[in-house]
Amino acid sequence: MDDLTREFLIESQEGLDRMERCLTDLEERPQDRELLSDIFRSVHTIKGTTGFLGFKRLEKLAHTGENLLGLLRDGKLVATPPIITGLLELLDGLRAILSIVEETGGEGDGEDAALIEQLKVLQELPGEAEMAKPTVMAAELARQSSEVLPTVPEATVAPAPAMPSVPAVVPTAPAAPLAASPASETAEVQKPRAGATAASDSTLRVDVALLNRMMNLVGELVLTRNQILQATAQHENLTLLSRRLDMVTADLRESVMKARMQPVSNVFSKFPRIIRDLSQMLHRRVRLLMEGQETELDKSLLEAIKDPLTHAVRNSMDHGIEPPEVRQAAGKDPEGTLKLRAYQESSHVIIEVSDDGAGIAVEKVQKKAIERGLITAERAAQLSERELLQLIFLPGFSTAEAVTNVSGRGVGMDVVRTNVEKIGGKVELDSKPGKGTTLRLRIPLTLAIVPALIVKSHGQSFALPQGALSELVHVPPERYEQDIEWMEGAPLYRLRGNLLPLVFLERMLLSGDGDKPGRDRDNFIAVLEVDGRRFGLVVDGLADPEEIVVKPLSSVLKSIGLYTGATVLGSGDLALILDPSSIAMRAGVQMSLQEEHGEMEQNSEMNAMRGAEYLVVEAAARKAAVALSDVLRIERIPLSRVEYIGYRPVLNFEGQLLPVEDAGGILREAAERTDVEEQQVTVVVCRDGNRHVGLAVHAVLDVASGSQLMEAGTERTADGVTLLKEHVTSVVNLSGVEALPVSAGYSTAGFAEDVQ
Amino acid sequence: MSQMESGQKMAAAGGQLTVRRKDKSETLAEVCSVQLAETLFGVPIQHILEIVGGARPEPVPLAPEFVGGLVHYRGDVLTTVSLRRLLGLPEQEAAQDILVLESLQGCFGLLVDAVGEVLTVSSRDFEQNPSILDERRRVLFAGAYKLDGKLLVMLDPERLDPMRLGAAA
């Protein structure tokens, strides 16, 4: 295929996509001349180019369509639902031929006579169309527009070259023919289309492969930066330079990542059409609301959620929203609402598909699951409503009474979940009987860089994606025998009363390493949840969490199945990225419906009760706690760096003065000792509101989570103390550290020097 | 195929720089030599992208026997094939050299003890694999050049490609 044809295909497909969007909008605003000319332009362009390239079949079809659209644009015809249906069929016809061209290079020898005839018939109904314009206003508009053609009608001229605000000029009249149609739907597009036109002028088509390469290189830069940051931490004059490198790298990474981002409207835009078709097929009346279409997502992820999202929408249409009669009987608006909403929440994009339909009947789900043998009746009776809802994610589950060709073939929600989890996302479901259902897809912003926990096994580092990780449990060697229970060779751990199957990473990777591996060392259980499977992966060491850049593996190594890629750590070492779901499969961990959600709630309750994490420090033989969220860093500095303003110890950090609290008398004590040269002291640098303060301590002991203490009798939370490892520990009051005297006349630094 | 033709074909793959014709019956080729245990191996230099020294590849548990591990190479993660493992020799503890080779599926690394000098060999000295060579080696080797007092065993990068080895395993 030559370049010209390829260019033509891309251009035409874009044109047709635009036409599709406009057509569904047109149904709502049949008089919108902007829309009409947009559609006309798309078809016209195709016709023009096909003539040039010699695609006769395409040209003929496009020409017939153009004639019809010309009449519409000139206001001689009004876009009634039959005409729009005809135009949609034209669109499908053109697309079909284009795909033949793409595959074979020729346009095939199909017959379009029926479609062309239909389009011709539609052109011959101007009289009827005239009748369809019930109000004077519409007629007026049509007359006006035919006069001022091809310029925009006066009424619509906005002060700027920007787009006239569309709804203002659209008469309400078309509502009448619309209501008569079996289904009506509205796409509330909030994005001003003027912006879209402007954007197309300032954008450039870039090869995705090139972008991938750029992303790869930026990833490389990120890794090199990490290494440089680690290497230069000791050199003062390099610190500034490396910090700048850090900033530039972060910015660059963000921009390249942005270049791969596309608005979700690219996927959302096909739903008005799907809903239109489905509502006619299923005899539903549905209004489509879309929100947050400008939310952006990585291109590859956008592709990946297309199918799950379509599936979810079909499900909502088929099982969620009831037929109008049923809705009316239930006292609801006969027209159902389907809402697509996208928004960003920290490093995730949430896409919600919600309907105000019947909701999911929990009893039905329960009955079906038992019928299909997915769960035993006894087990089902024990499950809570929330857990029962999760059953619909099991493979082979479908509640549709009859198999329709829309949904109900037993593949459904499990596919949605699998697809979303494949890209590191999560699916959540909420349903209220009689009120509706909300399906929430939680998608990571990008796949190229993922947060991961670095775990160690047998001296080798592996990266474990954070997405699947729910918690970590430490099993010290002395607790090994008690904590890890064996059931005929199957290791288990009792996690809050439930048995959690364990998989020893070492045993899996080295295959067959005696029984009871790792008996004499520290073990860490990473509790993983993936594909509805829940298990604990036992590793022998943990390192820091890192943002890792995923590098693909060669196919030989990919076929092992346990690794999704490899990455380079900040230390420069390579680490393989583990794939939790294949580990689960290989270990034979079954789908479980263990009280995941119940536990999750419990967890959050416990977290709330437990309160925050604390850094446990020791000063003057006493333990004290500092809220971990306040700790900025821990410094080990030579005593000589501590200076004094009067009696107050201060530290000069890169030109900034830091008051040091010496409650334990550590500095004083150290200063009195003369037997040791170059004494080192430990200072915990903390944040207190906007200022930073230092705490001189003897040693940093641990990080522990503390729980709040209630005052006996009053049930009030006690301030200033926390329960750490079952000991009452006092929490350091940072705001109690005296502020430095700062006067307008002296710079603080100068003051300190003077005193010295 | 005669011995001569095979040698010519091999050398002809190189460009003008690596091949000089003396007369019609002889072509010269440049070969990077690699000493491993008792044997001197050779890899045609036109297949070598780069030689990375002092590498310690990261092992990949559960990988096929011949995989020597992973190394970080120019922003990508390179799969290496260990020549020692291929030949069933014991692993070496010390850092090794990696020949980065180009294959149809992309690049891969050939892990060897140490890279030696580049030799110029003549097609006249080329001989096919002897028939008594065991099956495993016959698949890997691409004949040998008779040098003064020793043999230079040729390795064909195409045959060392992990994809191909993986399919054969």
C-alpha cells in the first residue's frame, strides 16, 4: 500500500470518527449547522480523495451521502431520526469499505445499491421534513441560514472567533420527533468543540514507537539520576548539580509521559452510538451522561480499557436499566440514566459506569451461583451481601434470564476484572437494589513506571508491584514454628483468624528445597491479592519501595511466565519483576471469596484506631515517639557542627538555621567528653508546621504503629502518649521547641556567627 | 556444499572492510577470538555490536539452562547465553565478558570468560564440522579454521540466538 493510500485511510477514519460523534449530537440538535457542516466536510473529504485515488465504489457511496448531507446543510431537509439512522448506515458502509481497502488494498466488489437507494429515498422527502419543523423558530432559522450560507447564521455569531454556544441557538422543537422515537438519548458534551478545532491545528502526529523509545530513554535517565543522587550525596559541591538534574529529569519524564496521554473522550465518544443502537434493540430509554472526558490516560491503557468498558456499558443496558414500563411501574422516570464519569485520584484514573436501574438482586446472585456450582449452599448462606455481590466476578457467572445477543453468555464481569487487573487496575462494584449499580474501574496513570516493593530471596532482588500488595507481615525466626503452620506440606499463616495459603518464593524459584524452608532466618509475608486470589508470598528480605521502570524481557524468559519484565534499581542492580497472578496460578492458589471486603473494612477501622506510625527514639535512657509523618530525615553529624545561640543549640543546614532540642542532655554530655575525637551525634529533623526542628537523640530504635489511649473513665483520647508495642510511650511535642529569636535587624545566620 | 563455498559464504557476509580478496580462490575474514577452557572459539566480527567487559549478569531463576542471566545494556535488558553452560562446562565465579550480538529477533549477549584478539583467517583453512562431533556441539559450531598448531572453532550467532535455543530445548 502506498503512503498516499495509508494517509487517506488514517484521515478518513478520523473523519468518520468525528462524523459519528456529530451524528449522535445531531439527533439532539437537528438544526445545529456547525454539526451539519462538520459531517458534510468529513464525507466530502472522503469523496474528493477517493475520486483522486480511484476508489469508485467508495466515491459513489460517499457522493450519495454528500447529496443528502448537502440538503441538510442547506436547511432544505431536517435531520429526522430516519435520516440519522440512514446516515449512520452510510457511516458503517464507508467504514466497511475502508477496512477492506486497508486489508487488501482494493475496495472489494460488494454491492451498496440498497444503501444508496435508501439514501436517495431519504433525499426525496423534503415535504415531510418541512412538516417535521413544527415551530416558527425552526423554520425561521432554516430560512435565515439558507440566506447567509455559507457563513454562520447571525444569531450564532459569538464575539470571538470561538464557537457559538451551541445549545442557545437550538430550538426546543426537535424534542417532539425525538420523543416519538423508541429511544432517546442525550450526550451531554461539556467540552467546547472550539477547543478541539484549535487543538488539531497545534498538534502533531507522532509514531507511537518513537514515543515508546523516548519513554524508554527517559526511564534510563531516571535510573541514572537515581544512581547519581546516591553517589553524590557525600559530595557537597555536586549536591546542587545533582539536584538540578533531579528536577530536570522529573520534568522531562512528566512531559514525555504527557505526550502519551490521551483524553478518555477518545473512548467515551463511541458510547453515544452504542447506547443508541442498544436502546433500540433492547427497547430501553436511556439518557447518557458523560463527565470528565478531558481526563487523560496513557494511550496503551486507554486501548486496554475499551473492551471492559464496553462490556460494562452493555451490562448496564441489559441487566441494569429496566424497560420503560417496568420503570414507570416502580415509580421511576421511564427514561433511565447511564453515567460515565472519569476523574483522576492521585496516581490513578477512576472510571465509573453507573446506572439508575434495578441494581443487582443479591438473592438472585446467590441462587445462580449455587445453581452453577460456583459455591456451595452452606458457604453461600454464610456470605454477607457485599461478598455475594463479588460472586458476579467469578468466571461462568451470568444472571441474565435469557441469553440475549447483548450479554448473558456467561462471559462477563470476570473478563472485565481480568482485563483491568492485567493493566494493574482494580474493579469495584456497588449496587443498591432498586436504585442502581456503579462499577468503578481504577486504572493506573501509566504502565511504564510502576511503584514496586523490592523483596529479596536467596540474595537476589525482585520487584513486586505494589498494586497487588495489601500488607506485609514479619515472622522473626523465633516465631517461625508457631506462626507458620503446615498442613501436610502446605504452609499456612493465620492472618487475623483466617488461614492464608503461603508460597515460599525461594522454594518456587529453586524448585524443591526440602521442607520448611527458611526456618532459621527472618521471613516476611507479602500478602497479595490478585484475580480474586489471595495468598502470602514468603521472602527472606525487604528493601525500599521504588518507582521502577519496566523493561521488557526476551521471549525466552517471558515464556517462563513468572516475570513480567526486569528493572534497574537505584543501586544499579537488575531486578526481575514478579508477576503475582502467575505465581498464584503456578502455586495452585484458588479463587477465594474470603471476607476480603469485610477484612478491608476491619483494616481501615484498625488503622484508624491504631493511629499513625511512630519513630521510636531513645534519649537519656528513655524511649520517646515522634510521629513518622513529621520526620523529614535522620542525620548523623559531627558534634562540631552544632553551634550555639546563647544556650540554645542550633544547626546550620545549607544556610538555614535549625533549632535543636536537647531534652536528653545528649549534646551537653557529648561536649563534656574529651576522650573521643570527632564525636558524632544523631539528630532527627522534623517538620513542625512550617518550620523544621531537630531533636538530639541517643539512638533511633524502630518504627512502630501506635494506638491511641483512652483516658479511663472519660473515654477521651489521651494527648501526648501512644501505645507502642504494648508500652505507653510519650510523644514528643514538636511545637514545644522554642522558636529562634529572629529580629528584623540581623540575619539569623549573622547573629549566630556573632555569638560564636 | 563444498567446504570452499561455505567459507566464502560466511566471509561474504562481511563488508568491504573485513574482507579482502587475494585471488578468486581465497577470501579473508576477521574473527574475534575467545578462549574457553581448552578451546579457541571465534565469532565473525561483523555480527558483534559491542563487547562489554567485566559483567556480572543477574541470574534468572527457572530460566532454561543455557541462559547466563540478564545484563543492563543501553537502556534495555539483555538476555545472555552462557557459552560455558551451552557446552556443559562448570560456571565461572569471576566477572565475564559479553559479546553483544545481533540476531533476527534483536540483540542478545554471549557470555564468555574473556575476549581475545581479532584474527584474520583465510577461507582456505576452513573445514566443516567433523562427523564425530557430538550432537549438541554439531548444532552450535559452524566449522573450524586450521591455524598454526591449533583450531579456531567458529560460532554462528544465528545458532546461538536464545529464541532458537529455547525452541530447540
